[in-house]
Amino acid sequence: MEVLSLISQTILIIIFAPLVSGIITKIKNNLRFRRGPSIFQPYYNLAKYFSKEAIISDSASWIFKATPYIVFASTVTAVMIIPVFIGGGITQYIGDFIAVIFLLALGRFFLALAGLDPATTFGGMGSSREMFISSFVEPVAIMAIFAAALTVGTTNLTALYGIGTMTTSLILAAASIFLITLAETARIPIDNQETHLELTMVHEAMVLEYGGRSLALLELAAYVKQLLFFIMISLFILPGFGGLLFLIAKILVLAIVVAFTEVSIAKMRLFRVVDFMFFAGILAILALIAIVLGV
Amino acid sequence: MELFIVLGLLATAYAMVSAKRVSTLIGNFRLQALFLCILTLIEATKGNHPGLYSVSILIFAIKVIIIPLILFRISEEIKVNENLGFFIPPLLSLIIALILTYFSWVLAGMVFTGQETMLKIFGTVSFSMMFLGFFIMIFRMKALAQVIGLLAMENGIFLLASASSGGMPFLVEIAVFFDVFIGVIILGLFVYRINQLFTSIDVSKLNRLKG
Amino acid sequence: MLNPLNLGLSLIFDPLSIFFQAVIILIAVPAFIYSFEYLKAHYSSKKIILGQVLFVLFIVSMLAVVSVSNVFMFLIAWELMSLISYFLVTFDSEQEKSIQAGTIYIVMTHIGTAFLIAAFFLMYKYCGSFDFSVIKTMLSSMPGTEKNIIFLLLLIGFGTKAGIVPLHIWLPYAHPQAPSHVSCLMSGVMIKTAIYGIIRFIICMLGVSSLWWGELVIVLAAISCLVGVIYALMEHDLKTLLAYHSVENIGIILLGIGSSMLFIKLGLIPLAILAMCAGLYHLVNHAVFKGLLFLCAGSVYNATGTRDMEKLGGLIKKMPWTSAYFLTGSMAISALPPLNGFVSEWLTLIVLFLGALAVTGGLKLFLCLTAAILALTGGLAAACFVKAFGITFLAKPRSVKAESAKECGTSMNLGMGILAFMTVALGIGAAYFIRIIAAVSANTLGAETLDFTLNNFILNPLGKGTYLSTPLISIVFISVMGITLFSLYLFLGKSKVSAGPTWDCGYYKLTSRNEYTATGFSKPFRLAFSFFLLPYKKLQKIKESHYHIKSFRYETHTTKIFRKYFYENLLGGVFNTAKYMRGIQTGSIHLYLGYILITVIILLIFMGRF
Amino acid sequence: MQLLIILLLLIPLILALLSFLSKEIKPLALLTSLGYFLNLILSLNLAYQYLVNNTPITLLNNSIYADALSVFFILTISIVVFATALYSQSYIAHDLDQKTITDKKANLFYVLFNLFVLSMLLVTLVNNLGLMWVAIEMTTLVSTFLVGFYNTKNSVEAAWKYIIICSVGITLALLGTILFSYALLFATNTKSLNWTDMLSVASKLDPNLVKIAFIFIMVGYGTKAGLAPMHTWLPDAHSQAVSPISALLSGVLLKTSIYAILRYTMIANKCLAPSYTSNIFILFGLLSLAISAGFILIQKDIKRLLAYHSIEHVGIIIFGFGIGGPLGIFGALFHMFNHAVTKSLLFFGAGNITNTYKTHNMHNMRGVIRALPFTGIMVLMGTFALAGLPPFSIFFSEMMILISAFTQGYYLYSILFLLFVTIIFGAIIHHFSKILFGEKPKNIPVTKDPLPVQLAFVFLFIFMLVMGFFILEPINTLIVSATAILRGI
């Protein structure tokens, strides 16, 4: 029973993940006084990708073919650890907060390899930048997670449900996780999902050689990952209120904030990312200091 | 009497320090050896140490006659430039020699604490002879000067031995003489070789081996 | 009277020793299997025999180091181990590089040993015995200052062998220069004997007497992690890269050990056990995957004759097995689930977390920041291995040699296969192994055994509601993948795939020259860490005539600051002193005689002082 | 027993006479090897006899006196001399082949060689300190010719420096001897130069006088022993001497001077606080270590390098005696043996290498293991032994000295000791790994060492290696009793 509800929860998240992206795109466009595509546009895209034929570079190896599945599977596995409607029980045995970070790293690792595989310059550049950014994401993520986990006394995510109050450290940690989310979901100011311009590409550069079913899976995995991060942030903010509706509300708010951010600031140079991450890191450290001081 | 001879020994040592020519040096050395021989003879006549007669004869034979002869022959045969080669001028040499003598006096004072002054003077002179011999070896360039310096040191020690404890045991004395004699012959041989290979007996030019 | 040192071959077989013996044998066997074919490809039969004899002696000496129960015997075994490994480093004795590497290696090791000697003999002074157990009982009454001094001496001594920054400089020279199966053993096991020394001498015998001991070890470990991985990122030589990663991983191991020391002093014994367990587990894991990676690097070298990544590429198609093994190793070292590196790194993070939970004040922050550095290291390591695997094995071959590479033979494959299997097994069966290692750590600390597992599949350190299960992760992962594949096939049919050339943006032909290079890959990191790496460029114009430039030659290098600003100055100072000293021996006999006179006079003047 | 000692002294004498009379070199060389083999057996027998009786052997009205210390030195000398005799057999043959020396000169070599050995044996046996002085001076006089053997500019220069500096040193030692004798006369009104007489009344001697006398002894014999800063003749002489003689000079001659110093130390220690001699020893030991470390680091000439190593090891030995304590003195004596064996082996190796490569400059030597496989391996082992790595014996003796230093609380000295030894370690490995490994130059042929050379190497190597594992019983017991004697128990 527990397993079944876990599976259904996971499937739900997979199903609704593209929608979040669609909503963000919509809001963004509306903010720019454009009409923009429908919020279901991601689904149309996916459907099209799934039905398309793919051309694979002849210099690519099995890594290139296997990567979409690995990325997708690792993201989904990470989702399974996150408590959404149900938590505890079997989900907590799979792993904890830290395991989520490492599972996402698994997908990223293969994605970066796949970027190098077809012997193109773009792919390699994308991989290099992705690994560069992510290596700075990880310490911040760990500190933010530690801040949260120190508040509840365990790295088990389910425990976050147990506390009903907001603490300073949790807010700071959530803020820092939010900045990470921008980086991890290829948002401005780190990356730009909307262009295919050599100078700015990170994520898109890696998947440039993909098409068809593989691309669809990669995109879907990206959507799922985005939702995963949103859920994580919402766990940090007002964690006690775990109701489904409230969760959706929190995700929507986040979507709006992300959209606002994307519209209101410009993309950074790659090497400014370090400063950006440093700022996120400072937030996380402040969260830790808050815990040390007991606020 | 003894005192005069001892002072004579010291004087010859100073003469050696201020000597500028090889032949003067050898001559002074011979004089020193002669003084030593007389001194030994005086000690022998006192009757305490009968072995000293033969020792004084040995000194006369080896140090007064044979060794100077050998040295003179060497210096004639290799036709050295008579100049000894000074690292420091004679005046400064004499000042340093005086300091060394003072040091010897102090040293003798430490060695012969609570003894009669005569012994102390003996000690001073022998230490001085030794240090001045050493001085000659260090500050004179010619190989022959080093040989003579070494012999002068030997003389000083001999004086100390006979003054302090009436000489060494006879067998040892003979053996030491033998060693010194062989040593001079070997040194002489090497002086020849140096002259052959380096076309001079200026040992300050022996500086191929360094580091 | 017998020999005054009372040397006898007394051995110790407590869990700690057995653990290290097991690790040594675990790595030695596959490396030995591997060596047969590897050596055959490079050396004459006479040299192979020599190599194998040395190899066996090397294993025996390492076993001796972890088995003897007498400090002096330990010292002997330690030196023997260094000596034999020196011969193995200089095995290619015709190459200048090997000779240089060997010299740096053995000199550094010997400097470390000098510190050890000082520490050991200080211990002996207070204990009057070289026997482990006697020393252990006698040391408890030792004054604090001496303990601190001995601790520092031991730390420097063992740290040199372990490769703690800034004592690591020999590692990137020595490890790549040895034959690969030896590098596997050196990097996988030999440097771990230093960890054994730290545990045995500092934790077991000396006893942790101050808080700052643990803190110092943790700080050094964190620095080692970072410096090791940053240098590794800049490296294009496959084996040198791996050698720098050893510095990093030793840092991770020491994070565990250092935390253990910290917790011992704080009286948090269960946590101390867990910390040591994390360190030891990472030690096994690093031994296995680093061994595997070195063997793979050896295979690549065997097949292509080069270790320079910029000349490799596309090997995944020529050497499918090797590449699979290398991928396994890369994933493990990058701490990707469900492999063993992940579990131990996770465990270390949990240790730091639980530590942060248990302590208060600045220490809490300290442990959290350490965890952040560990995470940063993990991220950088992943980047580094994307580079290492991607550039070496993926895309098109970058040189003729790489193009004509062939898969290696059975014995090499078997050697790598065993280690790859262990990598996976240690990851999936983590709970089982951790239970054993927890018993070892508990015994080492002289405490009751604690179980950090829920059952044979799920880890549950100290029952804080934190769980991890690699088998479950694998099951979920594989079933998600399977379901995805299956459902896609079910709903959409067989995927329509056709092969074609890589999109070339309209450029007429993409060659391997268009590929991303290792240098390019690491450029962002080079710039981000430029304050530490101090990169510099060399641009050389190759001119045909005065007006026409035929080509450019562009090089970029990084400055090894420890070498440049510390070791070179030190060495330069020693050499300069020696050169000044030459002035003593000018060749002037007069001067020489003067020395004697002056010595006599000075001694006489200062006679009273003696 | 008495017969044994007489035979020991007779063999070199007879051999010297034979070499003087004989014209044929080959049988002579063989005979010399055999003779010294006999000598070795005799000295082993002597050691055995001594161990059984455990009383000092006296001869000729107490003018020859052999206790454990003497027997230990005799054994060491016999071992090294036997190996050297074996080695010089083919070394001289090689020189004759190359026409670097004439038959007459080869004869001279053997005459001097045997006299040299005789004088060294005499040093360790005579009771009379004056005669000991004579014997040591004799070693200088005899070996001067062996240093200047090739009659080149360099070798004559070295020989001149050798004889002058050592003679000056020895003269100072004579002064010390006389002062000791005066001290005896002054204290007890007996006139004697016998060591045994002096030791028996040592506590009555005037301390101040003994202090002064000891300084002269220390500087005097220290010059001959190669202690810095009186070491200056040593690198010249050792590098220019015929290689087998370099081995003897470094391996045993230096030690005979130390033997002389030790004899006086025993007297002085009974009269003064032991800290006096030990401080002087430590000073000279560390100074020697420091100076040799610098010179080893920047050395280019292989034989000079080894010569500076001798200074280092003499420094270690003296340091060990200075540190004292049962373990320290044991270690120092043991180190003396180890260094004798190892350094001889290395000088043999260096001799072979310089013969093959026709140069002393280490920059021009590459790939020795390729060119001279056997020598190369032996030198490699010798290098590590000399550098003080286990399982070779030097490691153990160094450690004993260090343990003693640490347990007695000489921390600063120990650390300095470790520092210098480590620098020297780095330097020697740096130098030797460069010359041993690598590709050999094209024009150097691969040379197989003749049998006697191999035998000599193996003979020494066995000692070097085996003593690392366990100290052979006769030597162990000898050293133990010698230690007891030195500590005045």
C-alpha cells in the first residue's frame, strides 16, 4: 500500500512537473507584456519530441544513448525520497536529504559525459560549465541542508514536517536553496533556457545533440528536477503546513518569484557565478550561525 | 746556564719567524737543535737520566748534522728562489709571535701550577717553540719552510718532554727520532716531486684540490 | 647479552591490524593478476622477474608495517617499505623522470621518517620499551607538552607518507612514474599505512589529549581535499591526475579520523566510533576504486603509449571493458550513488552533521563548514572525472596512437574486473561491510561495538532517523529505468534512431581538433581558483618570415605554490649554504693548518666550558 | 694466545719482506690474499680465545696489551684488509694492463700495503702510548706514498697535504701524550707511558692538566681521524689514493686514530667528569656532520664524495661516543664496524667505476648498472646502506646512537643530528641514483667484474646485510665487553 502510494505520488509529480515550467514561462511572458505560449506548451513539446526520430552522432558511444534514461531515473529516484503527500515509511529508508544531492549529481555526471561524447565543441563547453557551476552548488546545498537538519536533529526529510514554526535559520536556508534552484534549473542569472547562443549556453549546450525520445526524457527530467527543488524550498518555508493545497500554493508563489527574478535581472558572466554562489553560501552560513546562536 | 740556553732556544725560534731566506731558516734551525743538544747534555750530566747521553748524541747526529745537510742539499739541488714567501710582513709576524709566546706563558702557567718558575719558563719556551713552528708552517709559502716548521714543533715538544719528565722512555725516544728522520726523508722526496711537477716549491700553489 | 635493542619479531593481530592486512591483500591480489600481462608488454623477462620479486616484497613489507607490535620493528618495516617502493618507482631506470621521481619520493619519505624517529625515540625515553602495549600503558602518565610534541612529530611524519598538503609534493611525481600495478598499490594501499600509523600511534597509544589535535587534523584534511582536487583538475596526465586525487581522498579519510579524535576528546564515544568507521570505510573504498583507476590508466598507457589526455579520446569504442571499469571507478570516486565512494562520503557528511548536532558554539560552525568543503571537493572531483573520462574515452581519438588502441588481454581485464566488482559490491553491500568496520573501530577505541545498520541493507547511523540504503536506491533506480524503457517501448514502439555526423554548424568537417580539450574543460576552474593556482601563459610566435606568422604556440601553466614558495626556497637555501661552505675548503694548505691552530687555541680558551 | 698475536703481526711483516724481494706480481698478489685470509682466521680465533678467557692478553713485559677493544679493532681491520687484498689483486692487475704503473711500482705497492697494515695492527696492540704515537705516525708515512702513488700533480698535492697536516696533528698529539705522562709523574712520581699504568692511577691525576692534555690529544688524533675542522686533508688524500688504499684509509685508518682517542678518553673520564670528554666529542661530531653535509650536497667527484661521507660517519661515531650510555657506545663501536665494511665496499665500487669511465666526475657517469652490472648493484646496495636505511647494518647503529641521545635528553643534539643525516641522505641518493641509473654512454663497454673483485664485494656485502638482521655473536660479545671497558666497568 505504502509502495503504491509512493509510486502514485511520484507519477503525479512527473506528470505535473512540466506544468510548473509552463506556468513560469507564461508568467514571465505576461510580465513582459507578451501573450506567451500556453501553460501546457511543455506537454506539447514533450509529445512532439517523443514521437520524433533521433539522429545520433556517429562519434557518440553508448554513454550518449544511456544518459537520458540515467538522468531521468536518478531524478525520479531523488523524487521518491522527497516527502510530498506521504513521507516516512519506505521513502525514508531509501535515503535522506544528502542522498538527494548525490542522486542529482549522478544525473549531472552522465549528462556532462553525454555533452562530451559527440565530439563537438559546444557539448564540451556545456559540460565544463555545468560541472563548474554545480561544484559550487553542492557546498551551498550541503550547508543549507545542514541548517535545516540541525533544526530538526536529523537529515531525514520527513522530520521537517514535524516542526510547525519558522526559524530564522530555515528562512535563510530556504533563501540560499532558492538561489541554488536558479542555478540548478538553468535559470537566469546563471543560465538561460530560452536561447541557443554559444556564449550563454550551459544546459542547452549539453543536450544540443539530442533529439527525439532522448531529448524528451532529458527535458522531462529537467522539469521534474525543477519541481523537486520547489518542493524542497516549500518544505523549508512553513514546513508544518503540509497540506496538498498549501503545497500547490507555495509552488505557485515560487513560480512567480522565479519568473520575476528571470525578468528583472540580467544573466551573469560565467565567472560571476562564483560570486553568486558565494552569496548563496553566505546566506547558508548565516543560517548556520543563526542555529549556533539559537535564533 | 740552563736559563741562557732556554732563552737561546726562544731566540732562535724568533729568528726563524723573522727569517726571510730559506738558508737562514735552516741555519737557525740547526742552531736551535744545537742548543737543544747542549741542554740535553746538561741534563745528562746531572745524572738523573743516563739515557740522555745517547739522546743528546742522537740529536747532534740527526738534527744538527744530517737533517740540515739534507735540507741544504735539497734547496741547492732544486735551485729554489731563496725567498720564503710571506703571507704577512715580518713585523706583524713578530707581533703575533709575541702574542703566541704570551699565550704559551699562560698555558705553561696552567700546566705547571704550583711548580718552580724555572719549569714554567721551560714550559713557556717549549710551547712557544711549538706555536712558532706552527706559525711558520701557516704563514710561509715554501715547502721547505713547512718541513722546518714541523721540525721546530718537534723540538719544542722534545724540550717539554725533557724538562717536565726527563724525556720519554728510551725506546720511545729512539722510535720518535726514527719517525722524524724517516718523515724528513719522505718530505724531502715530496719536495723534489713538487718541484718537478709544479716547477716551484711554493705550496700555496698547491690548490688544485678544493671543494 | 643479546642484541641491546631486544628485537624480536612480535606480531599483533587485533582487529585494526587485520583490517589493514585485509585491505592490503584485497588490492594486492588483483594488482598481481594484472601485473603479468602489463609487465610483459614493457619489459624483458629478466626485468619481469625482478619486478615481481620486488612487488611481492613490497606487499610483504606493507603487511609487516601493519602487523608488527614493536615500534622499532615498525620503523624497520616502514623504511623497508619505502626502500622497496623506491626501487619500484625507479623501475624504468633509464628514464630521467623516474630517477628524479624516485629521488624526490625517497627523500621526502625519509624526511617524514626523521620526524617519526624523533617521535618514537621520545616515546621510548618515557616508556623504556618499544612494545606497543607497554608504551600504551606508560604513555598515560606523560606530561601534556611532550604529548603535544610527539603528536605533531607523528602527524608530520605520517602526513608525509600519506600526502597531506603541504607534504604531498612527492605523490604526483612518484605515483605516475611507477608501473601501473605498483601505482595501484602505492596509491591504494601504501599511503594508507600512514593512516594506520596515525590511528595506531596517535589514537590508540598516545591517546587524544587536547581538542586542537582533532581540529588540526580536520583542518589539514580539509585543505588536502581541496588542494588535491584543484591540482587534479589542472592535470592532463592521467596518472598524475589520479595521484592528486589520492591527496584529496586521504583528506576525506582524515576528515573521518580527525573527527573521531575530536569526538574522543569530547567524550562522544559512539560518534567517535562512527567517525572512525567512516574514515576506515572510505579508506577501503579509496583503495579499491583508486586501485581500479590506476589499473585502467595502465591499460590505457599500454594500449596507446601515452598518459597525456590531450592525445587520447574515443577509447570507449576500442577498449569497451577498460572504459567500463574506468567509468565505474570514476563514478565511485565522484561519490555517485550507489557505488562505494558515495556511501563513505555520505557517512562522513553524516558524521560531521551528527557532530555538529552534538557540539555547541563555534565548533558546530566549524564542522558544518568542513562538510561544505567536503561537498565542494565532491563537486570538483565529479568535474575532474567528467574531464578524465570524457576526454580520455569519449568522442573522437585525438592522435594516431589513440586511434590504433586495442583492448587489453585477459589477465589485465581480470585484475580490473575484480576491483570493479568490489567497487560495486562495497557500495551495494555497504551495510554489511560497515557493520564489520564498526566493530573494528569500536575495538580500536576500546569501546562497546555499535551497530550502525538497521539490517543488512539499510544504514542507520546512531538511530537519528537518518537512513540510507544503496540496495534500495539501486532497485528504485533500475526499476525506474526499466519501467521507462519498457513503457516507452510499449506506447511508442521501437525508437527511431539513425546515425549521422555531428552537427558541424555548416563548417565543412569536424575533426578531433574541434573537440573540447582537457585544458579547455578546466579553464573555468583555473580562472576561479586563479588566486591559488597563479596561472601564467606562454605565447610563442613561430614566424616564417619577418611579416608572416606561420603558427602560434600557446601554453598555459599553473604555479605549484607549495613547491615554488616553500620547497624550492628551502632547497635553494640549503644549497646556497652548502655553496658558501665550499669556501672552507679552498685548497690552501696554510689555511688548513690555520684551522688546526685556531681549533687548539679556541678549545684551550674555552676549556672551562666543557 | 700470545702466539696468535705474534703471528698476526708477523704475517704482514713477512709479506712485506716477500714483496720487497719478489719480482713476480701475480703470485705475490695471490699470496697476499691468502696471507690476509689467514690473518682473518687468526683474528677470529683471537676473538674466540678472548671471549673464552675474557682477560686482557699481555705480551713482552706488558708492552703489548690486547683487551676486547683491541681485539674488536683487530677483527675489523682483518676483515677489511682481507677484502682489500682480494680487490687490489685485480685492481693492480688492471693498472698493469693499462700500463699506468710498472712492475716495480706494483711491487712497491705491495711492500707499502703490507707495512701499512702492520702499522695499523701495531696501533691497536701496543700498550705504550708513545709507541702508539709512533705507530700512528708510521701509518701516515707509509700511506703517503700510497696516496701519491700515481705521481700526478693532484696526487702529489694530496700527498703533501696529507703528510703535512697529519704530521702537525700528530705532533700535537705527541704534546698531549707528554702532558699525560707529566701528569702521571706529577701525581704519582712514576715515569711511564704505559696505558695500563696510567689508567690504574687515573683518578689521582691533576684534572686541569688532563683537560689541557686531552685537548691536544683530541685535536691531534682528531686530525688523523678526519674530524672537522681538521678534516681538510681527508677528501684530497682519499680521492687521490689508489682505490683499495682509499678503502683502507676510510675503512680502518680513521678508526685507529679514534682508537687512540678512546684510550685517552678512558683515562680522562676516570679523572674528570665524563661530561668534559663527551661535550668535546659531541661538538666535534656535530661539526663534522654539518660540514660534511654541505660538501656532500655539492660534490662532483665520486671519491671525494665518499671521503666526505667518511667525515660524516666519523662524526657520527664520535657523536655516539660523546652521547655515551651503554647503547650509545655500543652503537658507536658497531657503527665503526659497519662503516668500515660499507665504505670499503663503496670505495671498491668507486674504483671500478672510475676505472671504467676514466673520470672522477659524477656528471659524466650514467647508467653504471648497465655498464657494470655487478658493481652497480653492489654500489646501489652500499649507497642505501651508507645512507642508513634498513635492513643494512648502519641503520641499526645510527638508531642505537639516536636512542641513547634521546633517552639522555640531548634533544637539540639529536635534532641537529637527524637534520644533517637527512640532508646527507638526500644528497647521497640524489648523486648515486643519477650515476647508477639511466642509459650508459655508448662508448663504455659492459664489463664483467673478475672473480676476486666479486668475492671481495660479496664478502663485505654479507657483513653489511647480515649484521642488519642480527649482530654476529663474536662481534656482539666483543662490542659488549668493549663497551664495558670504555664505560670503565
